[in-house]
Amino acid sequence: MKESFAIRRDAGYDSNLCIKTVFDILTGILWGFLFGLCFILGLAFLGGNQPCYETSGSMQPVLQEGSLLFVKEKTKYGRGDIVVFYAEHEGSVICVTHRIVGKNPDGSFITKGDANRNADRTSVKTKDIIGKVTGCIPFYGYPCAAIKEMEKKVYFFVMS
């Protein structure tokens, strides 16, 4: 007698199997995403780039908030370059991503976010520039920021 491969109507479906399948798919997607992130960061590092992430919308529409940026140190910077630099903000030092829009006689640069109306109030010295943005991946900076926050929490937990 031939066996039938038809699904029996009274068998129903196994909800545990459904949940496990969805979980397996989501886990696979997460692992693929993390592997891709590590691969991209590794390639960037081998190419002499430093990864950073955009934390504000000041460079929109060119750079979206949450973008993963690839930054490479250069010997010369000029008008039109998008650079990442250190700047003081409310008593602490932060990384800022803005475009160079001019140069002062003393060699410092005038910078401005593309979405901002006015240029920055303070000039940027070459020694404060981390590097020029050479590429970006939109929204890939969010997981990097989350990982960095987790590192801070783990470090605080270990040190306490």
C-alpha cells in the first residue's frame, strides 16, 4: 500500500515548531548581520580606515544619523572635505562630523554641517582632525553605538 504525504486535517500545526522556526530565522539574520559588520570593519581597518558613527542629523542628506563612517587620516584637507574632528561641547570632548567650508589665515579650518544654516563658531586645527570620511553605510552605526554602550556597562560592572 502506498503511503500518502498529504497533511492530515486533524493533525493541525505545531505552535512550538513555528516559534522555533521563527527564532532560528531571526537568529540566523542576527548572526549574518554581526558577521557582515565584523567583515566590513575588518576590511576598513586593513584599508587604513577608522570606523566612526554619525550621531546627529547635521550632515543630512549626505550622511544619515546612525550611519557607520569610514575615516582615514590625510596629510592635507581642503574645502569640501567631510572630516571628523574633536571639539569641546559642554565641558567634554566629542567627535563631530562636518564639511570644511573655508580656511583661516592661521591654517585652521572653518567647518559647517550641511543641514546647519551657519558655520561652526570655533575653527578646527589640523591636529584636532581625526580624518576625512571616505565612505559610509547608512544606519550601520546604531549597532556599533549599542555595542559601545554595552562595553561601557561591562567595564563599569567589572570595575565596581
